[in-house]
Amino acid sequence: MSKPFTVQHAETLSVVTLVIGVIIFTVGLLDLLNVRFAEVGTWGYWLLGIGVVLLIIGLIWLLTYRLNVKKFNKMMEEKSKANFVRKIDDVEYLAWRLPLKFEERLSAKKKELGIK
């Protein structure tokens, strides 16, 4: 089963959102400081606000993704079958929240340890 586009490409989309937020925030800030490299009219405050919102969304999204990947990788390093089985619900949940390649890694690990 395929995953939603936003899950499958979470890292790329979060970085793009972060970069766009920084650009829009910078344009809005420069407009408010009367540095006129681009004419935005009276949209300076709006650009500033939209830029901050996109910046925060992109940053939170990227940090959440990276923390989930780090946690998943740490759980996948487990060598003991008993310890892995104890944590299997958490690992499966993380694999469900991450792109498809993580579910494939989990399936390979289960096969390696002989878990159904």
C-alpha cells in the first residue's frame, strides 16, 4: 500500500517549506526596512507573517521527521530478539509514520529475527 505524498516526501517538502518561509520572511522584512529590491506595495506585513508561519511549520516538520528517523534507526540497531519484540509496537508505529523504505527495512529486520 502506498503512503500519502506528504509522508513519502516529508523531508524534501519540509525543507522546501522552510526555505520558502525564509525567503518570504526576508522579502517582507526588507520591505518593512525600506530596502526596495522588489516592489511589494503594502504587502510587507503580510509577507512577514506568512514567512514566519511557513518557517515555523517547515522547522517543526523537519525536526519531527529527523527525530522519528533517529529513533527508528536506534530501535533497528537492536540485536536481541526479545528486546526487539518488546519494542515492536513502537517500531511499527514509527515505520507507519515514515516513508515506505522504513517499512521495508522493518520487514527485513523481522525476517532476519524470525518474527511474523
